[in-house]
Amino acid sequence: MTNPVKQIGIIGLGLIGSSIAHGVRRWRPEMRVVGYDRDSAVRQQAAALGFCHSVADTPAALGQGTDLLMLAVPVGSMGAALAEVAAHLPAGAIVSDVGSVKQAVIEALMPLLPAGVHLVPGHPVAGTEQSGPEAGFAELFQDRWCILTPVPGCPDWANEVVSDLWQSLGSQVTTMDAPHHDLVLAITSHIPHLIAFTIVGTATGLAESTQREVIQFSAGGFRDFTRIAAGDPIMWRDIFLNNRDAVLEMLGRLTEDLTAMQRAIRFGDGLQMAEVFTRARAIRRTLVQANQHVPPQKPKAAST
Ligand code: NAP
């Protein structure tokens, strides 16, 4: 396959958008990288950091000559971001995205696609708790999965162009249908975050003296929840607003399992507890074997 992309346009220059820009500059030097963010302070920061060849002042300017558009804004802003640039994209352009929810994003983007422009939805399963243009680094996607959720009618070559891009950033690419993606990510990512946000909230609501001890003894497990709960509030709000059904389905199952554990503790059923904990430990070992257990870290040196 020959890759026709000469210019990648990235809307949203936060953690994910800036990391894509760093990665493309390093591993796809033949592509021109143009960025845009609605926040003028972010545009200025991005221009100073230099991870794009140029930072556009308007979505229209970004659209000109962009044959691969990457939407890297919160899930609830995807439609608004595409609406501003769609009319300026050349015929044959590809629109892709990095949203953590897929079905709602597809529904928002499809009606806005100009004729002859193709949609390839995607989700890099990689991130840190940081946000903003300074947080990005080229290696973020190395050895991580990127899930594409192809839509009917999109030509194979367009799906291959996006798959090829993610592979050059170091990701392993797989495909799923969008509802299945949303269900899988609800239990592997969205619910763990919901639990983390909730448990940190519960601890914060405790009396002042207990709160001090929560901080003091946080190494007992609470610390790991606070790390997960440090994600961007707008990004996470949008995820729960846009993946409601899958999250509620998985939350129902979790609640049943928690109730079973509550009963086991109440009635001293050690056998049941040991069984659940043993299965959980085996799952952790498979994660370690698959090298998916350590969160990505920004290298100390600058990384374009
Ligand atoms: P981020 O660091 O908060 O950056 C998002 C940027 O997009 C912000 O500068 C924001 O500006 C800008 N923006 C919002 N609406 C816009 C619009 N309509 N037009 C132009 N710019 C707009 O967020 P992120 O962590 O990179 O996340 C971006 C996307 O990646 C989300 O869809 C998220 O679900 C997905 N994702 C995130 C992770 C992760 O771990 N962070 C992992 C995988 C996928 P304002 O500040 O003015 O809103």
C-alpha cells in the first residue's frame, strides 16, 4: 500500500494530540504536521514547544491541504471540532479520531462528513494522568494497543492508512465493532476510573482527622486510586455522558459481584474470597506477561 498522506492536521493539542505530533515528527518525517486548538494559550504553547511544523490560527486554515485529520478533543466536542473544519478539507481526505468512546463519536461525526471524505474511528489505549500540550511525548503509544472501529462504506485503503500511521507510532492495531469496543472499555477503563473518582470522594468526605490519616497511610492502596482519579475532569465527564448504556450494564454486573463479596465477608466465607482473589491475581500475571502493567512515562529528555 502506498500512503498518500502528505499533511496530518491535528485538532486538540493536549496530551494525545501533542503526542501524535511528536510521534509523526519522529517516525513519519515525510508528513507535514499542522495543529489547531481552540484555546489560544494552548496554540501559543504548542508553537513555542515546536512539535508541529505550523500551528493554524483557525480550523479553516488547518483544513487546507490536510489529507488526514486527527480529532484529539474530548469526546463531547468531536462533532463541534469537525463541523468547523469539514468544508475546508480536500476531497478524498480521511477523518480519524482518538476518542475513548466510539459509537457516540461515530454518530456525531458521520452526518458532518462531506461527500468523498472518509471516516476511520480509532482509540489509542494509551494515556497518562497529565493533560495539555506539555504533557505529550513521542513514545506514549509504543507497545500499546490502538483499536480501530471501521464504519461501513469506508474504503479499505483509508482504514489501512490510519492503521499504518498507528503502527509507525509503535502501536499494535486491532479492529472491533464500535458497540463491542464501548462495552470492553467500560469494564477495563471507564468503571475503574469511576470507582477511583468515587473512593477518593468518599475519603475526602471523611472527618478532618481521618482525612489526615488517609494521606499518611495512602501506600496501603489508596495512592493507586488517586493516581487514576487525577485524569482530566472534562474528558472523563464526556466519557460517562457518551458511554452511558455500556457503563450502566457493566456497573450492574459489578454491583452484583460486590454484593456477593459483601455476603462472603458478612458470613465469613473465606473459600469464596480466596477463590475470587486467586483469579484476580492470575489476571494480573497475564497483564505483566503482556507488558501492559506499567503506565507509560514521559522520558526526562525532550522528545520530538
Ligand atoms: P487534553 O489534554 O485535555 O486536550 C484536549 C484539548 O482539546 C484541549 O486543549 C481543549 O481545549 C481542546 N479542545 C476542546 N474542544 C475543542 C474544539 N472544539 N476545537 C479545538 N480544540 C478543542 O485531552 P487529551 O487527554 O489529549 O484527550 C483528548 C482525547 O483523547 C479525548 O477524546 C480522550 O477521550 C482521548 N483519549 C485520552 C486518553 C488519556 O489518557 N488522556 C487516552 C486515550 C484517548 P479546552 O481546554 O479549551 O477545552
